[in-house]
Amino acid sequence: MYWKQVFSFASLLFVTHSAHAAFTIEPALIRFFADKGEKTAMVEIVHVGGGPAAIQVNVLERRLNLDGVFVKEGLPKSSDFVVHPAQVILYPKERATIQVQYKGKGRITSDKAYVLYSEEVPIDVGEEDKGIDVKVRMTTNYYTVILLDAAKSGKLVFVSSKTIGNGKIEVVAENKGAGRVSADKLQITINGRPIKNFTGNSNSVMPGQTRRFTFEWPRAVTEKEVKFVY
């Protein structure tokens, strides 16, 4: 069960790459057991093909929209982490270890999530004697989830419901607990009847987040009719 939960959260890793990515990053999920005081993690960047790769690494805030879809545009840099080194140059088959350190103030009392953004950036590798410059264009970038695990439980609470047409409704809920609600375990029942197919379950619902679920149902429902199982 533990590995199922880890796999579910790790599936939030997004990658854009060409047919032959220049590097990979391990692990797929960076997990801090905040309840145990963990504040430092190590990440390995591995060169897997092509020419030399210059890689830049930053920690960004993580955002999901109301439907639970990861939003990549306009993510601000987080001031809660220090990454060292923040830039590396790797040649074929080389690997580098990156330290990611949480420096946020105060005790962590609820689950939090960020993303480690690693990207290949242009570099010049010049041979002075021959006067040759090799240009390496940006080809690969990864968004790796950073989870601060406070070992708390989530609590999805009904907010609203309405019809949205075509025989479907939406149900909006808010996580008022201190822990995340795992998407792969989430079930919705209406008057005890399980809903087999619903949207909004692509990513875990973090504390304080509001999530919209849509599915086929003939009318809007009430709080007493809806049950979230996780």
C-alpha cells in the first residue's frame, strides 16, 4: 500500500523531451518526512545520451487548477529551498548529485508540495584552436514533485454541487485536513452508490485545496448524499 501511494504521487512528474533525452533525474519523487525533521534530500542527474548537457535546477511553487491539473505556466521560484549546485555540466555517462535543502521557517504541520524544475539550457563548447563552437539547444525539462510529508490525514468536505449539462453534474469539495487525499484511492458515492468514472482525480488533493469532480448524474446532489472514500 505504501508503494502504491508513492507511485501515485510520483506520477505527478511531468517531462517534455526529444526522442533522445540528454539527462534523467532520480528519484521521481523527492519526499521529506517532515514529521521526522528531514530537511535535506539528494537528487541524481544522469547523462543518458547526446553531447554535453548544461542543466539548471530550481524549486518552484506548485499549482493545480480546480480540476486538479498541474499548471506549468508562471510558477514562481520558491524561497523555501536551497539547491546546490544549481547548475551542472555533464558529459556522456556522467552523473552529478544535487542537494535540495528545505529552509522554511516554523514547524511543518501539514503536507506541502513543490516542484523541482530541471532544464537543459544552451551552452557553448568551443575549441579555440579550431575556432569551433557547438551550440546545444534546450531539449529536456522535468517537473519533479517535492513532498513535505507531515504524516497527517486529509479530510474532503462537500462545498457545492450543480448541473453542468449533457446529463452531468459537478461536485466541489475542499480538503480541510492537514494531509493530502491520495487520488488513486479516492472514491465518490451518492446515496451509497459508487461513481465509477469521474474527473478531478489526476493529482492528490493537498490541504487547503478545492477540487471539482464531474460525472454523470441526473441532478445536483446535497452534502448528505455525497460521501468521499479514501
